[in-house]
Amino acid sequence: MTVSRSRLPRRSLSFARRVALAASLATGLAAALAVHTPAIAQETASAAGSITMEGQGTVSVAPDMAVISTNVITGADTAAEALSQNSAAIAKVIAAIKGDGIEAKDIQTRGFSIQPRYERFDTPSDRQPKIVGYEVRNGVEVNVRELPRLGSLLTLVVENGANSVDNIRFEVSDPQDKLDEARKKAVEAARHKAEIFAAAAGVELGQIASIAETGIQMPQPLVMRAESMLMSKAGPVPVEAGEETIGANVTIRWLLK
């Protein structure tokens, strides 16, 4: 028995292949468009242009604390004698500071040293100078968190045996809030300039493309020498803290509409 196979016409087979090919091309085109659409949008935005501006913001703030460095310097014929006298003197200074209401956490000893003292020659000499005594130096660094008390505290330490006050350093105890305020002002300044330039060019600001902080200015400790204060016993030492500046710089880039 002979079995015959039916065959599709050549024209029908060719048509089916064309349909499949068209479907495949449509799918590929859709995928390509999906992939490249963000890039096309980005290129369009870039073609519209951009503007970059810097802004600076500053805030003035008065220091709210001070750090004083005071010392007791004692000399004697022997190191042991000098140390004994110095220890008693610095202990008296620390007791006076604590008695004035300064907490122990705000008092730190610093700068302890024992040094020999040598004889001095009135004329040049090749002879090795002899040790004629010893000098002991010990000090404390005190954080004064209530500035109105600073003047009276300086007088107090001198009256209780401190014979050297190296310096007074004024500081801002917590500058972070003021720094954030300066940052906001910096952004406002950058936007203000960008809006002026954009309006002059006949365009409008779009979205922010990038923003970066390019620098900050923190308050630097104000240091004043205090040797002249050592003889002041008539009343509290007059002290003025002045003001410090905290600042921030930003650079912002806007896309243009």
C-alpha cells in the first residue's frame, strides 16, 4: 500500500517564515528601545545644558568656653626639695580651682618637668658649668564652661600660688549646629546666583545633577598671652572673648529646562 504525504505549498511556507521574522524583529526593536530610552533621555537633558555655581555661607558665633593653662614653677638646691615644694604649691592651686566650682573632669595636669639649673659666667669660659640647683614645673589645664567666671578664676589661681599662666584659649563647645546653619546658607547662595544667571540667559533651572561640599571653616581657638595678669590682685581680670566665624562652601550643578 502506498502512503502519500501532503506538502504545504511553497508560497504558504514562505509566508509563515516572513511572519516569524517580522515578529522577531519587532521583539528585538522593543528590547533595544527599552535599553536605550534612559540614555536617550539623558542625552536630551544634557543637550539642554547645565549650570554650575559655588555658594558660601557663614555664621558668627561667640565662644562659650575657655581653656586656661596655668603653672607653678619652683626652684631649690636639690631636686627632691624642689619637687616637694612644687607638689604642695600645685595641690593648693588645684584645691582652689575645685573650690571655685570647677569639676574634676575639667582639670588636667600637664607640662610636668624637672630641670637642672647651671651656674652662669659673667665672661666666656671653657669650664663646664656646675649644677647649682633644680627647677620643677607642673601645671594644670582648666576648662571654664561659664565665661563670666573666667576673670575671677584667673585671679584666684594667681593668688593661690600659680606663677605662670601660659595662655587663654577661647573655644566653641558645640559648633555642629552652627555649621549646619552655614551649610544651608551656602546652598541658598549658590541657588540665588544660579537663578540670576539662568534668568539672564532666558532659561530655567531644572533638577540638581550634583552637589558637593568643597570646604568648611571651623572656629580656631583664640589664644592670648597672660603674663600681665600675674600681678593682678585688685579684682577679676578683664577678659573679652570676641566672636568666631563658622563657614561652609558648596558646589551645585543644575540641569537646565
